[in-house]
Amino acid sequence: MTKSANAPVRHATMRERNLAVVLEHVARHQPVTRARLAELTGFTKTTVSNLVSLLEGAGLVRDGAPVREGERGRPGVGVSVHGDGAAGLGLEVNVDYLAACVLDLAKQVRYRHVVSSDNRGREPGAVLAALSALAGEAIAAAAGQGLTVAGAAVALPGLLDRENGVVRHAPNLGWTDVPVTGAPGLATALPAEYDNEANLAALGELWFGGGARFGDFVHVSGEIGIGAGIVVDGRVFRGAHGFAGELGHLVADPSGPACSCGGRGCLEQIAGQEAMLRAAGLPVTRPAAGPEGSVGSLVDRLSGGDAAALDAVARAGRALGGALASAVNLIDPDTIVLGGVFSSLAAWIRPPLEGVLAEGPGSLRRGVPPVEVSGLAEGAAVLGAAGLVVERVIADPALLL
């Protein structure tokens, strides 16, 4: 009796796994015929046809143009991921802006919106309520395109207790032990998960930038704060408590200025966005005109050869190079990727960074990792958040059946 009662559960579990295997291969090899899917999965052609029918019924895949696989035989019908069905919602809270991004299952951006907002010292509930309103606008925009948002992921700065959904410490926001899973109008509207913005930026680089050719890499997110996402074997390295990657709070100058984290001389007090603006003699506006607002003024000064701006960015590059030299000796990455505002400042910040880097770990590992520039810039974290939802759907399509 017990065996009979458990049999449907086992059957359902096997079907869910098989659906995930087929959908993953469709996403990886699309457009792909059912015959080729049978070869790739090891399933029978009948099983593949049945699974594809279930995925079609859920709006996850669809038939397309004929595909010829091999030199002989007739072309077969190509199966592809359905870009007009399910979608993922990425959201981001940063010090000076909120952002939303909708990504369809074919990993095409269907909606993106950034709202300038000075969130520093603002009541957390007000920030999360504004984020929920932004999420509602994104969901409505997606629905207007015939998309159904399957879930959301939220990028947050600072130390995040993902298991309990609590921001333990976000010094640049002034948040300590702030619960985020109860964001009004968000958690109740659709499934949501939360992660550190630097980690999601690294995943954005992995999935949508150059990460596939970077091997194990450190993605450095330059904003008002500085974070690092560490990717090892295609996964984010989080550390024992999920707090790995706080590059901005490595001490760059023990006698330097006080930091909002409670320390002194942290890297972001030299190489953070506002630190560079101050050193260049530029005003720090709150909020900037979007995440690139004041940085655009700094780029203009640099392009014009302004001495103060050049000195400020060179100093930031040397400090960043020193911090990354220690990181290279510690974790031995294949590549370092400059993201966030560092991508727009790369022409000026990379040379001094690479100079210091060459003096540090080069003699130990006989060469330093190349320093690449992200093409995603400030959009990496929110894109990675949306991509996380899409990856979850592909890994478990039964959630939508």
C-alpha cells in the first residue's frame, strides 16, 4: 500500500527532471529538432515528443523553421525557447537609484527602467515600497507584451543574509538588520529571491557579457561602494556566511578617511565613485542624474586633460590595483573584469591599476590575470537578477505547468 501511494510522487519527480533536461538542451542548442533532442538527452523520440508537448502547452517552447542537421535526410522542425511566454523580473536597490529589468525566456531584454533616487539614510520601508511600485510598472509593461513574469530577483548592496532575507549591514544605505522579504506588494505578488548586487553583476557578466570566455574571474562593481563578485567553475563563490567579495572594505590606507562601515581608509574611500568626484574637485549630487550622472562630468574632465581629475582617477587606479593584487594572490583568478562606473573610466583607471598589479602577484604566479572591461556597465546587476529567474525556470519548468 505504501509503495503504491508513493509511486505517483516518484513518477512526477522523474517527469519534472526530464522536462528540465529537455528545456535546458533546447535553450543551449536552439533551434533543435526532436530527433536531435533524443540524441542529446538519451530519451526515446516518443518521450521527447511528449515532453516537448508539455513544454509547448506551458508556453515555454515553440516550433519554428525547418532545421537540417547533418548532410542526409529531410530537415526537421526546429524547437526553440518561446520568447513571448514566461519572463524574469530583475530589481535593484542602489545608493542613488532603483532599477527594473524584464528578460524573456530567450534572454532578450523586454523592459528596462532606472529611477534616480537618493536612498542613503532613507527609511528602508519607503525604499522597498518604491521598489515594489517599480516592480508593478515592470510587470504591467511585460503583460502589455504578452509576457507572464514568473518570479523576481532583487539585487541589494551590503551584507545579505539570504537564508533569512535580511540585509545585515549596508553601510552606504545606513541599513542594519533590515528584513527585505516582506517588501510591500512584492513578496506577496510573485516569488522573489534576494542577493548581493555584486554577485548578481558577476552572474550578469557570466551569462550576458564576456564571462563565458573569462574562466574563473573577479567582477569588480564600481559604484558609490565597491563590491566584487567571484565566479569559480561557473558559480558565484559566497564564502562561509555569504559575505565574500566586500572588496571596497579592504584597507587601502590605514591613515585614510573614516568609512561608513566603521573602519578607516577603506578602498571605496579612495576609489569609490564619490571619492573620485571629490578628489577631482567635482560636486557630489544626490541623487546623480541616473547612475552615470556625475561620472559623465568626470569623464568630460578626463577627456579634456584636467589635472585634478587625472590625478584622482590615477590614485583610485593604484589603490584598486593594490587591493586586486592581494585578491589575485588569494584566489588566483583567470581574469579581472571592471564593471559599473569603472567601465566608463577604464581608459584612465586601468593603466595605473595594471601597473600596480604587475608589481604585486606577478612574481609569484609568473604573470598577472588580464584586466577586461565589462560591456554591461551599471546594468549588470539588474540584468543578472532577471537572468537568475530565467535560469530557475529553465532548471525547473514544472513550476509553470
